[in-house]
Amino acid sequence: MSDASDSARVPWAEVLTRAQAPSLVLVCLGVWLHAADALIVATMLPAVVRDLGGAAYVSWSVALYELGSIVAGTVSALWVLRWGVHRAMVGAALVFALGCIVSAVAPGMPVLLVGRLLQGLGGGGLSALAFIGVARLFSPRLMARVMALISILWGASAFLGPLIGGLFVTYATWRTGFLFFAAQACALACLILFGIGFPGNAQAGPAPRRAPLGRLALLAAGTLLVASAGVSVSWRRTPALLGLGFAAISAFLWLDRRHAETRLLPRHAFGLGTPAGAALLMNLLLSMATIGLATYGPILMTVIHHIPAITAGYVLAAEAIGWSLTAVALSGAPETQDTRHILGGMVVVTLGVGGMIWAIPHGPVGLIAAFATLQGAGFGSAWTFVLRRARRLVAPDDLERLSGAMSSVGHFGYGLGAALTGIVANAAGFSERAGADEARHVALAVYGFCLPMAILGLGATVRFVRPAQPSTLAR
């Protein structure tokens, strides 16, 4: 019987062994830094805006972080081929630490945004490398259990991140919170360099000679142009910048298909003609649809419902906790049930996105948390099995590209979604002086914009779970 068919009967004791420990530490610590940082910064963001101003750039704090994550995620497979998983993760951890330090000492919003970009480069690298590590360091038999462990860690970070952020805002400063994560990233780099031995398949192999800097510049420019379109909304400037931004992103995709040696994405990325392309499109659209909660949720909840930052942080944490609990509960499901869990999970995500249209403006806060939990539970139901199914459907020479792309495309969706919701929020009158009524109007606009993207993502999900034809697998 195959490994795939045995996956439902893998006991936890087979994963939690001394032999697997170095690989588990490598992927789990990288996930912790990325996941906890995202929630602690979201919790601290209202205090950052009060101290530094720059409400028009709230979406930039997410978009630039995700832009760095995109760049790091898209080249992560090349980093692994050139340096190996462990050396690549050391570099990502040090860049992340530098970004945290820059944010901690920022005198104003522009410098903080530079720090967020560096954090994105490091954090996106850590996240993508963790997913590559799962595919590269563990057998297919163990993948679902390892993904469940990562989900447990994600849930722990979801609980601790808002608590840590709230404690720093209440009893210290948000600047200390950034320094706290800088210290952890430096500790991770030292642990990898001096404290852990890695299996041979973590070592470097043949790698392309050139990094695709021109294509990455196009991708970065496109995302920045879209984000710039929302800073000062006008009927001439905003459509022009949006058009230029999407043209640059399209040029990146066209050029990437033409460069076989340094191609960053799998063949036919975002095309509905192949299951792997549909998986990436599903990931992109649903990431765009759900980022509105993290981008504007804490600020809008504090203004509309008069709750403290730590409470808003725990509403965000409900999403990640729902993700983790569901992923762990379903991690032993056999491969024959993958399509059922993927489609059902993404239906639940879409319901959660739709519920935010009412819950954020009108409350109560418990209802917002319930819909956030729905979003997380839907992703938790689907995501372990998305990676397993997509991994089986991709060509062997695209395995690392797909593993890295599943993370980097999610970051791209978050960055693009944050940029687009920034346009919607600023057009609706969002500012640091907005009262409850203005904030309700902004919330209706932002979350009403997110729902159509979720519905389109659900359509891509339907294509992804359809039985694959041999002709599509061979492409």
C-alpha cells in the first residue's frame, strides 16, 4: 500500500522522534516568528497611528510587509537550491531582525514602513522556507501530521501575539514589542548556526546562476503602484495608477513564463486549465478577500465598539485559533477526502467574509469573533489538503516552485488585497480623526468589497477539486 494511502494511520509518535526533531524545529520556529509578528503588529497598530500619524498609510504597513514577503517567497526555492534550507533560513531571520530594529527606532511613519518592508522580506522568507521544508525534509506519509503541528504553533502564536502586543501597548511601548521580536529572530539564527544538526536533504544543490531581479522589480513596482493609488483617491489619478500597477504585474507573469531556467512560479500559474493553476488562483483570491480583517479590523473595532487594543487583537486571534483547531482535528483524514474538506472549507471561509459586512459595523464584538473563527476554521479544514493535493498534481521539476508559490502567492494576495482595500477605505473617508459613524461607513465599504473576491475564489476552488485529467497533469 502506498504512502499516500497510509497517511491516515500515521501515529504522532512517528513524527515526534529524535530523528525528526531538527527538521521540526527548523520549520516551526520560522512559522512562529512570522505568525506571531503579524498579530502583534496588528494589535499595536492603533497605538502606532496615534503616536506617528499617517492613517492614510495603514494599508501600506500591510502591503509593504506582504511585498517583502512576496519577493522573499518567490525566490525561496532558488535560495534552497543554492544554499540549502538551513542557511537560507539564517539569512531570512537576520533580515527580519533588522526590520524589527528599524521599526522600533522609527521617528515617523515613512521609516516604520521601511522596517515593515524588511520584516516582510525576512518573515516571508521564513514562511516560504517552512513550507518548502515540509515538502523537502519530510516524506509524503508525514506531511499532514507536520502541517497539523505547524497549525498548532500558529494557534499558539494567535493566542500569545495579541496578548504580547496588548501588554507592550499597556505597560511598555510598541517600540519594545518590535525589539522583542528582533531578539527572537537573532536567537533563531544562532540556534540554526550553532545548535542544530540537519539531515542531508537540507543541503544545497545545483542552482541557477542568476536571480530574476528584473521580474521581481516589476512585481514590486506593480504592488506599490496599486498601493499608491489609494493614498489620495481621485477619479483620474487612482485609475491611472491601478492600470499601471496591474500592467506591471501582468508583465511579471508573462516574463516569468518565458524564463525556464529561473522561473519562479509553476507552469500555467493562475490558469484554470490545470489543477495547480486553479489552486494558486484560489489562494490569491481568498487571501485578498480575508486581509481586510487584519488591515482595518483592529482600528475600526476600537473606534466603533470602543474596545481596548488587546480585545481587538483577540478577535484576530480567533481566526488563527479556529484554523489551528480544525487543522489538527482533521489532520488524520485520508487522501480520498481531500476534495471534500477543501471545498467545504472554502465555502465556510466565504460565509465568514460575508458575515463581516454586518458584524464589523454593527457588532456585537462576539459576533465579529464568531465570523473570524469561521474564516479560520474554513482555512484549517482546507489548507493541509490543498498542499497535499497540489503537491501530487504538479510536475516533479515544479515541486519546490509550487511549495514556495503557495506561500508567496498568499502573501501577494494579502498585499494586493491590502492595497485595494486601502483605496476603498480612503475613498470612504477613513482618517485618524474618524468617529464611529464614519468608521461604520468605511467598514461597510471595505468588507462589501471583500465578498466578491471570496466568491470568485470559491469558483476557482470548484475547478481545483474537479478530477484531474491526464492531459492537464502532463502540462
